[in-house]
Amino acid sequence: MSLDNTNGKLVRMANQIATFFKSQPEAERIQGVATHINKFWEPRMRKAFFELVEQGDAGFDPIVISAAAIIKRPGGPAQPSEASEHIDSAMLEAGFSD
């Protein structure tokens, strides 16, 4: 599959993440890749990622392909961040409510 420059960079970045996690215990590799992508890739990047995974043969490392099953798809339910949870609890403690 021929990739444009942007998609090629996306594949290369995902594979670099997988390469790093190959130095970790085998049981942590797939979760580590998924966690990294979930934390640091914006929704547009994850959308392009899933389009490439679904097209097949983009050149992703097998660890990346396995991690795709647990990477959050953009547009899914929002997960509260630690910061927003902290702010919510601080507001409740201060007497503010919904």
C-alpha cells in the first residue's frame, strides 16, 4: 500500500512506539502502545490510524495491530480527565453543586 507523507508518518510513529515497548515485558507491550496512543494522540490522529488499520497492509508492527483493539476510537464516550475529576471534587468540597 502506498501511503502519503502524513499517513506514512503516522505509521512510523506508531511503529516507533511499538519498538519502545518491545523492551518492556511481553505482557505489557500491547497495553503500553494503546495507553500511549490514547493519551497522546489527538482524535484526528486516531481517526486516521483506524482508517489505515481498516484498509490493511499499511505497514504497522503486529503489536500496533493488536493494540488497535483497545485504542479509543474518536467520537466514543468521553473519559473524564484526572484534572476535571480533581476540579469537580474541589468544587464539591467548597460547597458548589450542579
